[in-house]
Amino acid sequence: MKKTGYQMVLLALSLLITLTVLQGYPASAKTASINSKVSYKAPDRYDYQEYVYLQWYGLAQATKATIKAKNAIPAEEFQKNQLTYNLEDIYGESVYTRPAVVYYHENSKRSFFLALFHFIGVLSPHYPEGYDPKGLEEQIASIADEGKKREAMRKRIDIEAEARIQALIDQGFVLKEEAEDPEAELTKTLVAHVLYRMFQNEVPYQKRKAVANTDDIALRWAVEVGLPGYQLDEKGRVLSYGENFVDLERASLFDFLYLFFPSRWTGEGWQYYQFDLHEKPDYSQSDVNWFLRINGQPYYKMVNSPSINTGDKAFLQAKDKAEKELIAFLQKNVLSLISEVRTELLKPRLYNWKEDVIEDPRFKGYVTEYRKSKSEKTLQAAHQAIRKAYRLTRAEDSLEVIRSVFKNIK
């Protein structure tokens, strides 16, 4: 079976963990086994809100398998303008036999623009004046020389691709100068500018996240709303690891938009996809192992330990039980989690505890009362009020953090 890019990443990760863990163990230890308890960690809104590479992708795939869009674009309309072609026909290489979306150079600007066009799903190509798609198709079919036919087919694909990019330009999503040199390397800065232009009115920039190394509003917005690929490093810098998307990061970006942004284009504006539970969810392409635990530790941290016998019948039964419990949790809670994250994304981030809490008139009463009475009830009420006002991170959303803030920040 041909492995997907995601499966290849997981295989490489698994091999790396195996080599790292097994170094230093005697050969006899590698066959040892212990009774292993397999459980699961229930995903919460922070797991959706705070991007963690690979883990987030696995959660997104399981989420998409669980739901269906009630207001999905009709399949016929969605497929009508999708640009596909047969790689074997174009390049004459028998290894390529499946129709595939045109990606050209995967990390090129053109690849991203086509992926964006396909993601929106309802735009029509804007062809150059005088272009006749059916007529050109007939001309290509009449060419006897295989080499010349393939060359003509490649030119047709280029025209079709440019017509789709032109539609993005005419709609105002992409600037003409951004589309120049389409085979140039795609940058995260360009993607941030395009998405900010598209969604700034629906998910506005609130100037609530400090970024140490740029004043670019689009990049700051991408950081603020938590788009995959725009996380800050330990020094508060964005793009410190470079401008390129790593494997699956761009796919995660589109999943994030699909699930949590008003990303369904109506022709006049954006609306949210409205989800319901899928009648027949298929989890075959979903990796839920990121949320499994072996003896309380993350699955991928423990699975290659020499003390874990993953072929043991009891282990496999326990793992299967935990997977089913996790999927049952998703089916029960995923719709409310998506709704919660959407609500949170529209709240401002907490920027400065002193200015945003201690000195804010909305919370001064709580601060004064707690400092006088040390009442847990007052502290809990303050916590809830702050949660209602701001989009807190997992680290910030803690009663102990609020207690420390009230006690120490004057």
C-alpha cells in the first residue's frame, strides 16, 4: 500500500524514537514486557486552539471524520472547477496513474494559490479573452505526435491554473503583484497577508499579542489568532525557524480555517460551516494515538520502550478499548468544542495582567474583595469573569495563576 506523506512522517518519527530509546539497552531487555495500562486524554479546546505539530493534524483528521457540513458546497459545484489531470498523460511516466490535483512545485506560490482556490470551492476560472477550453481540448486530441501532445497538454494546464489564480485576484483575495513569479518559493509572510486580507473583518486583529521581531500586522494577526505555522518561539519571535511550511503544516492551516473560521464563501461574504455528526465516520486516515496514554505517559513517548510489548494480546485489547472510548468522546463533544473554539477566537487575548485585569474596572471589585477576604468564592468568580472577557491560554486559565496575580501584581 502506498503510504501518505503523513504516514511517512509518522514512520520516520517512530524509527527515530526507536533508535533513541533502544540505545544503551542490552539485547535481552528489548523483548521484556510489563503490564501496560492504555488510556486516553480527552481533547479540550486548548488542544484545538494551541497548535502542536503532528498532534494537531492527527486531532483535525479525527475531528473531520466525526463531522459533516450541513451547508457543504454541493459536490457537483465543488468538482466543476477543480483542476485535475492525469500525470501519466502529461509526463508519460507509467508510475503516475492516478488523477491528481495540480500542485506543480509543492512549495511554490502557484501551488498555494491553487490549493486556496480549491478550498474556497465555488469560484469560477477567469480565462483570458478568446480562450476556448473545449476547442483546445479537441485540438490536443488531434495531435498525433505524443511528445507534442504532452507539451500542448502542459500548456493547457498552465492556462487553466492561471485562470484560477486570476479569479482569486479579481475577487480581491490575492494582489496582482503577489501572483507574479508563480513558481517562486511560498512564504509564510505571503500566506499571512492573503488570509488577513480575506478574513480580517470576520476575525479582526485586536493588537493583543506581542511579537518581538516584526511590526507586520498580517503576521501579528496570524500569531494572535493561532494559525498553524505561526507559533512564537521562546523569545517571542515568529518565523524564527524560517518562512517555509513544513510537511503537513499547510494542510493543518486549511483544516484550522475550515473548522474554526467563517470560511464558506457565499459570493457576497463568509459564513461558518455548520456541522453535524457523520452517520458513518471513517477513522482509517486518522491518528488518534497522540491522545492515547501508556501507563500515564504519551503513547509515542512510550510505544517503542523495550518494556512495552505492543504485540501482546492484552495490550492490543486495551489499546482498542481506549481508541473506542476516545472516539466516543469525540462523537459526544466535538460539536460543542468547535463552537467553543469559534467563540474564543473572537475574544481578545490577555496582553498584560496589570493593565487587562488589575487596573480594569470590570475586575477591580474582585481584586479589592479578594485582597481583603482571601475568599475562594470571590477568586472563582473573578476567574470566570476573566475567562468570559479574554481568550486565555492553557497556562493562563488557572485559579492558581489568578491567585498569584491578585496577590503579587499591584
